[in-house]
Amino acid sequence: MYICFAEYRINPGDREPYLAFARQLVSVEENVYLYEGTDQPNLFVEVWHAKSAEEAERIKKERCDERSSWRRISDFIAGGAAKLHVWTFKPVDSRGTESVNN
């Protein structure tokens, strides 16, 4: 399993509209989870689960695309789309090498 991870901080004044919009998006996606920092209010991460590196890259590309339904989230981000950070992570085994589960 791979993870596509998106991280951003929203403008405090946009919190309620952001949460309403994000809840709508998450309700129709079965492979994404939304988290807020416990020590840093308004810092959010989206965790997208993918079965392969290729699927994770597709998610990343779609998440950053200007035509994506998720693109509007950038309107709530402090600093706009330039402050949206998206990475892909791969599994590792206990020895710190690439997992055989990929």
C-alpha cells in the first residue's frame, strides 16, 4: 500500500466553510482520510491510500490539477495553492528497505 499525503494550513477565518467543503469531498471518496493537527489548529493533512506507486501518482496528479474537484481547497489555504504540499510514500520493512508488500 502506498500513501499520497497532502498537507496545508487554512486561514483561521475560513475554517467553517473549509470544513463544510472538505466534508462533502471526503464523503464521496472512499480512500481518503482527513486529519487536523492536535498541536496546530488549522493544519490539515489528507491521507490517500493507493494500491500501487502508479495509483498514488495518479492521485497526486489529480489532487494538484486545476480541474480537480479538490482544487477549491486552495482558496482556503493560507498562501494559496503554492502552500499545498503533496508527497507520495512507499512502505518499508523493519530493516528500512523497500517492502516486499508493494
